[in-house]
Amino acid sequence: MSESSGGETLLFLTDEQLRQGIEAVFFAYQSFTADPDRILATMAYGRAHHRAIHFINRAPGTTVNNLLAILGVTKQSLNRVLRSLVEDELVEARVGKVDKRERHLYLTEKGEALERKLSDAQRARMRSAYRAAGPQAVAGFRTVLEAMMDPEMRRRYLSLKESGI
């Protein structure tokens, strides 16, 4: 139910409606990550590996420091993930041409194949859900997700969006 007050449209939801929304997000996230989780489990990898692979794919040549900022994880945590990805020949770390202290990250062919495999199921799930919901619902869904983000997380997300990553 919505009401107009002073030019603003307010949406009033019951606690039960909010609980249902929370549960829908929880179960949707479980389903969204299920296919990649099964693939990653066969390789003794987890979601942190998936996130690193995803963002390295989105921005080939990104630096370790940039990836740290995008993921919002500790250097120690990211180094552990990157070490295994490099050892398994999924990611290549190249020394910077301008700044030799920088490491630029690229997916190898093997890494690109894994990224495709991980993302294909998620893209199919998103495509199907978006088609079922329609364009207005998709725009509304994105608005809700962005509004749920903490301000710093929203800034990181929007900066990636603006930079084309």
C-alpha cells in the first residue's frame, strides 16, 4: 500500500512482508550460487575464487590493489586466493611495465574457460528471471539492490559500473 505525503510516495510493508522478502533474497542467493559452488567444489575452491575470477575477467590487467578495493577483502585473504589460482594456471600475474611493484592480473585460457563455465549458469538464471519479470521489474529490482548496499559498497559498485567493469 502506498500513500502520498508532501509529494513523496511512501511504501508501507508489514513485518511479515519484509520477512518474506528477506527469505526470498536468501533462497534466491542460494540458488544463484549453487551451480558455481558445485563446479568450484570439484577444484577445492570457494566463492572468493569465483569473485576474483569474475572481476579479473571483467577488467583484464587489473592490479592486485584494484582487486582488493573491488572485493573489499584483506590482502592476506586475496593473496591466498590468487596464489592458488596462479599455481593452478588459471590466473597470470605480470609485473607492471611502469611500476615494477604492481602485479597485473589476467585470466589464462584455462581461467577464461572456467569463468565461462561458472558464469553461464548464472547468466541463464538471470536472463530467465529477467524475462519472466519484465523490464520495469528488472529496473525496480536493480534499484532495490542498490538501495540495500552500504554507502561504501554502493560507491564501489557504481564506480565499476561507470568504468565499464
